[in-house]
Amino acid sequence: MNQLKEKILEQLSEEELEEKVKEKTEKFSGMLNKEAALFLIAREQGIEIEEKDTVLSELKKGQTVNVKGEIISVYPEREFESKGKKGKVKNILIKDNTGTAYLVLWNEDTEKILEKDSGKKIELTEFFVEEFNGKKQLNKRFNGKFNLKENQKTKEIKKINEIIDGERNLTIKAMILREFPLKEFESKGRKGMLKRIELIDENKSIMLVLWNEKAREKLSEKIIKISNVNARKGLNELELHSTDNTEIKELEEGKLKEYCINFFGKKELNKVIEGNRFIAEGKINSLNKTKLLFNVCPECGKSIQEENNTFFCKTCGQILKPEKRLVVSFELEDETALINTMVYGKKAEKILEKTTKEIEEKTNEIILEEIITELNEAIKGKEISFLAKAKNNSFNGETELVLEKLL
Ligand SMILES: [Zn+2]
């Protein structure tokens, strides 16, 4: 038997209680379930009801609960008509440490929480739990009350792995791993621009899409604090999208290395674990004899396929003119081990201190082996430190490093 009922039965007989439950349900024309009715009766009897907060992961259909949470997202209100009367309804996604749920507001209440309230803390008292499409909903009925709390402290900085689909006005601190080319497009007769940027913090990365004016920002190779971005699911993964209010601040320059060492940690080469990012330090032992230039898609930078002199990119389709991309493989050495390291594109140019074009021109003059020997002489013994990601080389099964950022 439920605790509340037990308490009421200390004051009323079974019959009296049953009568009262019937009375209540009739009064609310069937809209009230038994638990909610018990709640109202207990209140009338002056029984003290323990006002404990319920966490969102433990909401159960039919309960009346008190909840403390944070507004993630406020959806536009919808109008509806029921029995000839017009009404409004608004859904609000909230979260706490354990999960998320929708808060459903009706009619004049819909005006009390607006989109700008995203990120604010909210307290709900005596909300009724329902379920819709497998998702818990909190409905304000009868004695329900809610209370918005103004944010006292400055906006919380989120870790990338804490971001939830639908979250708005987020602030994150991250490092730019890659910047993709600015793209122009036309939609509904209007021209637009977008730029994708891959951001990373600790061990997780996320794509940030900057729209229109924001896409023009010059950002490469920086640590940024970015505020007022929205999270939503892209084709495969969660993405961040800029809004009109998005602000991007560069953190102090010249601190990149320090920041990275704090953030990712340094590792000796014999302690490398596949899948991890860390700061590697060592010297270049020798350049491997591999093809240096590859055809890639000029749009997305991915490798392409060639058939009868026609080039195809899996993502972008047919390509008129492929781009050459530098791919360099070398052995890195520290006191503990020797490990193969791959480096691509601009970063490979930095390692070799040659541009892709210079290498391309050389390939017309001398054979690859000679180029490698020449380059090897120039870079052998060079000390480098960089942000590395350890991965498994699927051809030989060995662990290798990918140089993600030179420090
Ligand atoms: Zn492509």
C-alpha cells in the first residue's frame, strides 16, 4: 500500500476515503488519477506531505512530483482547438544530473517561459507525470507551480561529452582541430554561407557549423571560448550551430602548448594507448619511403577514387580537378620507444618545411626515392612536440600516431 494512503487511513476509514476519491475524480471529470486524488485528499486532511524532489530518471507515470532542473530548450508554442475552444501548448525540455523530461505548459502559462530562459534553473512543485512516445512529460495541473531562477553565476562551460541534443545557448572551451573551406549556398532564393570547424576538448570532438557572417571569422589553430551555440543532431552525430548571438573569443595566444599539456597530458611513446589523444614529444628518426602525394577531394579533403581518368568522392560525387595532398610518414623516437607517425596536409608541409606545390614540382624532376632521401637529410633529428592521436594501422596491425597539431 502506498505511504500516502496509509497516512490518510490513520484519519479516515476505507469507505470514507473511497467516497472522497470518487468525489474528486468526478469533480475533475475523470482528468484526475487515483494518486493525484489521494494527494488532494491528504492535503485537505491537513496531512503533511513530504516535499521531496524527484530526479528525472525516476519519474513514473501517474506520480505527482517536485522537480528541480535546468531548461535545455524551449520549443515554439502551438495552438490547438478542442471542443470548440482554442488553446495553446508549449513543450520545454529540462534536465537534471540524471536525465531529461519535457515540461508541458498550457494556455497563459506558455508565455511565462520563453526561449531566452534556456539555461535557467527551474523548480516545479506538484507536477503530474505523464508519458508520451516513451518520453516522460511533466504537466502542470491543479496545484502545480513553477519557479524560474535567474542565473547567478556566469554561464557554465560545458565539456563536449556532456552536450545533449537540443541544448541551446551553450558555452564551451575547445581547441580548433580543423577548419573546412567556406561554402556558399542558395536556399529559398537567398544566398548563405557556412563553415565547418572541428573542435576538440579532452578526448571528444564535435563539429561546429558557423552560419553566414559568423562563417567569415578567421580562426585557425586557436583555442576558443564559444558561447551561445545550439546543439542538434546532424546526419550522424551531434553538431553545434552558431546563432545570431554566438560569440567567439580567442584565448591568449602563445599558451597553446601549455594548455594542451594540461588538457591532454604528456605520454612517453612506450605508454601509448590506441584511441587516446595526448602530447607526444620526440625527434624524427627517419622518413619512411612512401608515396608523398595523394589525390583528394577539393571540397571535403577526403581521398577519392579514380576510374578512366574520372574522379569521384564518396561524399561530393564527381570531381573535375582533384587536389594534391601531402601525406608523410616518419619514425618518431624518444628515450622509451620508436613509433610510426602520420602527418597530413598543412601539418606535413610544416614538418618538411616545403609546400605541397614544391614537392609536386620535385616529382617532375627526380624520382621519389631521391626526394625522400633529400627530405630525410633535412628533417632527421628534428625535435618536435605535437598533439597526437594513437590509432591502429589496419594494414600491419601496429599502433601508430597521427599528428593532429604541431605545438
Ligand atoms: Zn568530397
